Amino acid sequence: LGLFLSMILSAIGQLLMALGGFFDMFWLMIVGRCVIGVGGELALITANAFVAVWFRGKEITFVFALLGTSARLGGASGLYLNQIYYECFNFISDKHTQLGITLLVSFCILVLCSLLTLILMVMDKRGETFFKRISSTKKKFSVKDIKDFGIYYWVA
């Protein structure tokens, strides 16, 4: 649910940016950008929580790295693609409308991502029953287990 709400928050921020572009309200675009920033960071945190549930061992480090890299690449490509979208709409004479439509394309992409997040939520709900069965067979951690940690743990 947290991931879905953060995606909706990002989509609302993008809509605010698009409205600011349509109506020449730079302050509204700044507010929208701030809302996108909050939603994006929350999405990254909640996506990491999903990863921690779904992956174990060596896989989790790879997936964390993949998640961080894809987030950075997505941000960079979003900045690059907005310029291309803007140039595709150069037949529109009013520059504010052209900018607003460009930002609405990004809003539509965020709405699509929000819908995909709903699919992820359903998959996660079904996976919970599977992981509950696995976690019930694992040994629980006890404070007494600290004595079993090796020297490398204490040096680091």
C-alpha cells in the first residue's frame, strides 16, 4: 500500500507541474516538483522493503544494486525524454500549452506505473502465504547467539 500511495503522490506532483506549465504558474511547478521528490523517495524506500521480503542471501544485494541503478537511470531518462516530448509537440504555437502537454505525458506514465503497482500489491499478498510457511521453519534469533559471531564481525 505504501508503494502505491507514493506512486500516487508522485503522480499528483506531476499533475501539479503540468498545470503550472499550462497556466504559467512557476510556483505551482516548484510545489509539484517537491511533491514528486517526496513521492519518489518514499517509493524507493518501500520498494526496498519489497525486495527485503522477496529475496534472500546473495540475491538481495544484486537486487538492491539493480533497484538503485534503475532508479537513477529512470530519473536521468525522464529528464532527457521530456525534452524530446517537448520537441515532438512543436506544432503547438502556445509554448505554455506545449509544456503542459509534455508534462501530462509524464503524468500518464506515472498513472500507468501506479496501476502496475496494484499488480505488484496483489502478487505480494499472494506471496505472503508462501513466505509465512518458509519463515516458520527458520530458527529465531536470540541474544545468546551473539557469542557465536566470529572475530570478523567484531573487527568490522
